[in-house]
Amino acid sequence: MIFFYLSAIVFVVACIARILMYAKTPVHLRWELYPVPHEESEKVKHGGSYFEDVNWWQRPRKKNLIGELCAMIPEMLFMKGLWEYNRGLWFLSFPFHFGLYLLCGSGALLLLCAIISLFAPNFQSSGVFGILRAIYVPVGVAGLVLALLGAMLLLVRRLGDSALRIYTTKMDIFNLVFFIVTFALLGVSLLSNGAGQAGPLSLLVGVLSFNTKINLSPLFGVSFILLSLLIAYVPLTHMSHFIGKYFTYHAVRWNDEPNLPNSELEKEVAKMLTLRPTWSAQHIAGDGQKTWADIAMTNPTK
């Protein structure tokens, strides 16, 4: 239980730290590719933007949230981009990621059932509680199977594909092995749980009430500790791209905010132009002395 509490704290703090880190990064070079999903639907149809409008800078901007969600949801849930551009990898990566989504959904329902069991025990006999239990069990099982299968397939692909192997680090292998061991042990422990031994719901109720007297099998206890450590570990690594992806889309790919006089964006750009890059690339020639403004006004071919 202590492992779980500490892991939950680490997960929340690490996620917040990641969000703040990304939010404070300098203004990024934008893609400037149209249409942007949050444009008005009429303009999206022909790849246009609000820049087409006469005196656009004098008009209030209209953003299409529905269009943005229609682009985000298929990408987040079904990895639409990977399906279109690397379908072979999609068949390996999608089961892993979608399995994690199902596990998160099952965990949320399990937590709701645990709260009901703890604070409204009379509600346990209701039909709604029965429906919740009937949902989280198959969703959790499906998620566990898909995530485990996906992690194993991705590990085989990384080890066996010569083109992918050159991009594979020891940490990539460790991450997948961590998922495989944790999920496999969790599945075995649940299947081997005997009568009278605590299952996921009883364990979570015990965690919320700090009841250390529940009958927990050693194997399930070890798998629960591993799961807690995995939860804390994910946001500390590059697997936190579930946070970074939001900023990649909204601050880079879909950012079409105009750089108007006296705007916050103009102030940010002006501040960036005073920085002194030290990039060694020939076309930049950043020696740590010249500012971005100096470099931008210099012909790199001379």
C-alpha cells in the first residue's frame, strides 16, 4: 500500500512537472500546413485558413472545437497516423496502446466501485453497481491481454528488425520487458487467486481504507507492487509522450496564432531573437556570440 501511495504521488508530480516543462519551452517553429482542424469547416474542405479573409486581423477569430476533436480522438484512440503511414507497425503498436487505454478505463471503474463499497455500502446491492462490476472485469481482462500481447510483439520487432534495431536503446528493451513481466505476473496472480483471497476490488478498498488485514496472496502482492512502480516510472521516461503529444500538435502542428503588433507572441519572438545559439551546423554558424537576429540577417552561403 505504501508503494502504491508513493507511486501515485510520483506519477501526479511527474506529470505536472512534464506539463510545466513543455509549457515553458521557447516558441517553436510552426509547421504552417493547412488546413488546421480548428479552422471553420468551410475552409477545411479546400485547405484554407482565416488568412483568406479580407482584413482578417480586424475580425474576431473563430475556432472549430468540434473539428479539432474529430482530428484528435481518432489519433489518440486508434493511432490514425500510424495506420496511414506505417501499417505494419500499427498492428503491433495499436494492441499495446489500446490495451493500456482499456486498463486505465477498467481502473477508473474499479476505483469508482471501491469508493462506493467504502462510503456507500448499501449501494452495492443496486443494479448500477452490478453493471459497473460487469463492465470493469471484461474490459480489464481485454486490456491486460492486448497490452501484454502488444508489448511482446513490439519487443520481437525491435530485436528482429534490422532497420529498427539501430534506433533501439537498452532503455527501450527494458521498458518493454518491464511491461511484459508486470502484466504477465499480474495475469498469473489473478488466475491463481484462491477462494477467500483478495481480488482487485478488495485490494483497492483496502488501499483506500489502509486495511492491512486483507487476505492477499504473495504473488498478487508482488504484481501489485510492480504495477505501482510501473505507474511511477512511466512519466519519468520518454514514454510520457502521452503528455508531449498534446503540445506537439497544439504548439507546433496546429499553431496558427497571428504575430500581431504588441501581442504576447511578438514579445516571445523578440525575446527568442536575443538568444545566442551554439549550434555547430554550417547553415546556422552559431558561435555563441551572434544572436538569432544576427543569424537571420546573415546569408549562410557567404
